[in-house]
Amino acid sequence: MQLAFTIAFFLVKQLVLKGWKPPSEILSLPDDISYQYLRSVTGVHPKASKIPPLVSEFGAIIDVDVTHDDPLPIVPGDKLSKPWQNVPAGACLLKKQIVRSNGGIGKLQPGMKRVSFGVFRSGQEFVKTAVLAGHPISRETKLPAALDVAVDFLNNNPMHVVARHRLSELEHWLERAKALVEDEATLHKSLDPALRGILAPKRHDGAL
């Protein structure tokens, strides 16, 4: 899984250089790839992380090139108490280099490294950006088509119509299951013994 993630990351970097815009600014290659980190960036847990935030916490990302021997004023995750280089006070030193939609600010010189600072939005900037982004319940979140249809159906029909529709769907699939009992039993008998043993507990007798 770590190898697959690393390959995917560098593939993404090439796509970014060709003009693709990432869905958010959190796509980056960590120094130490852990299983917990992979779960977080792939949206396995929590489920809410599958949808990128409509408004990022940073209004700007500032990159600074320094030599490998230059001491940094703060450790990753901390905020500057006073301006440093061209970075304003209050900016946060990021733990990972950010993949940018414009491909970054050029190649590094030998002996140099690049560090990134996130400049937080002010309260007023955040509100203005949130208004432009729209409410998360709007169609701008791009719901899957099936879920979009379901939401419309629930919004535009009284509960007794919804209940009747659900009952009709359940009856349809229960009848479909009964109709396929013999075919499913034949299929189970034709399976390899090892696979047949694995699928044995699965329902194939038409019992409700």
C-alpha cells in the first residue's frame, strides 16, 4: 500500500504540471508514510473526509527556499510569532510540501530545501469565501446521481408515497430472489469445493 501511494503521489505531481488542479491542498508526500496517514488521506476514516473542505483554512501558501543547514525559526505545526523572510507573523510552518495546481515555484538549487508556510484566512475572509463556495447542502457538492435522485424524491413526495415506493421496491427484489433460487443453487454446485465452502453460509435457498 505504501508503494502504491508513493507511485500515485508522483503521478499526481506530473498531472499537476500538465495543468490538473487537485481537489484540495492536502495532497502531499509525508516524510514517514504510516498506515494511519494513508487512512486519513484516502478518506477511509472518518467518512466525512471523502469530500474536500469547500473552504481551506489557509488563504495563501508561501514557499521559502533555504539551505539544508539553515535553522528554521519554528518547528512544523507551530506559528510564527514575528515575520520571517517574506512570511508574515501568524503563519504556520507546514509539515509537508504542498502539491500546487501551478506546479510550484521552480526547481531547487543544489544544497537547498523548500519549506512551506500556510497563511490563515482572517475571519472576514473566511466568511466571504464561504459565501462564494455556497452551503454544503447545495448541489455544488456534486452528489452522486443516485443520491441526488433520492434526495429529490424525499423532498417532493409525502411520507405515504415514500413508504409505498419503498414497499414496492422491497417486494420486487424479494420476488426476484425467489425466482433465482434454482439458478443460484446450480451455480453453487458448480463451484470449486474450496469456494463452495466459503459461499456456503450465503443465502441461496430462497428463505425469507
